[in-house]
Amino acid sequence: MSLRQYSPDGPRRRRRGSELEEALLQAAWAELLESGYEALTYEAVAARASTSRAVLYRRWPAKRDLALAAAARMLTAEPAVIPDTGTLRGDVAALLHAANDARARIAVQLASRLDGAVADAPTLADLRDSLRRRSDDAMRTILARAHDRGEIPTADLPRRVRSVPLQLLGYHVLMTRRAATQEEIADIVDEVFLPLVGAPRS
């Protein structure tokens, strides 16, 4: 097999760079969902992506690396949108709602397909860094806006404090394997985060 895309009408142009990597990760994700981690093979992914095993091995030398890259790609596939509702409470709640459905859906899929009995099987915890970077950028922006509006005394907060809302949401999804309810998200914002950063609850 080659790096070219094929169609009934003949070969298409050669895929390179980000386009090729996207095709490889999509193929790996599809194989992961279909077969599970233990049965995942480079041969099957390469066949689905119409490429060679060598192309995969160059990027992800171990199956674990490939599975984590595919899962991380799915978790961060949607472009990051930072809410701007005019209040800290509204912004944080909107950010949690945006993350809620996607994380719950992916978490349920991964819990059944990514975790396995073999020693090197990845876990959901291995994906935290991929999520943390995007979440932290969003929270920095949200907190800076809130400080400019006079809602909080400072936006210069430790990373662990900034990450509290999404960490609590992630823990909930991981433990229950379902999306948080509107009331549960409101509790995270009103009962935990706003008091933590010195903001009024309403």
C-alpha cells in the first residue's frame, strides 16, 4: 500500500503532513472502537487508512502511543471556543456545558474500548494532559475578563485553582460514565469555584 488515496476512478493525490496524520488517527480511532485496544493492530489501521505499517511506526512506535494519539485527537477535535457571556459565572458554566457532552460521550467509548487487560493498556487518566492544556488557556482568558470587570480580586491564580471546575467535571464523568446534569454543573460553579476565587455567586 502507499500514501495515496484511492477511489474507483483511480489514484488521487498523495497525502502529506497534517492531512495524512488526520487520516491515520481517524483510522486508528475507528479500529479502536470496532476491535478494542487488545485487538488493535498496525496492519488493520494501515489497511483502513490505505497506507503502510511503516508510516504508522514512524509516528507512533508503540501501539499504546497510537491509541492515545487517536483518543486525544477525538477529545480535542472540536475547535476551542471560549464563552463570553458577560459574567464569570456564565462563562465558567458555559465552558463546562461545552465540555460536558463531548467528554461524556468519549469517556463512555473509551472506558469500554481503551482500557484492557494487557499491561500497557492506556487509561482515561493518560489523556488528562491533552485536555488540560486547552482548558487552562480558556480559563486564563475567562479569569482575565472577570478581573477586568471587577468580579474577582485577581486573575493570577495557581493552575490547580484554575483547573478545579473542569477537573471536577472530568472526575464526575469518569466515575459515573455519564454527562453531568445542569444542576450538577451549577453546583460545581456556585458551591466550589466562585467561592474559591472570591467571586459572588450571583
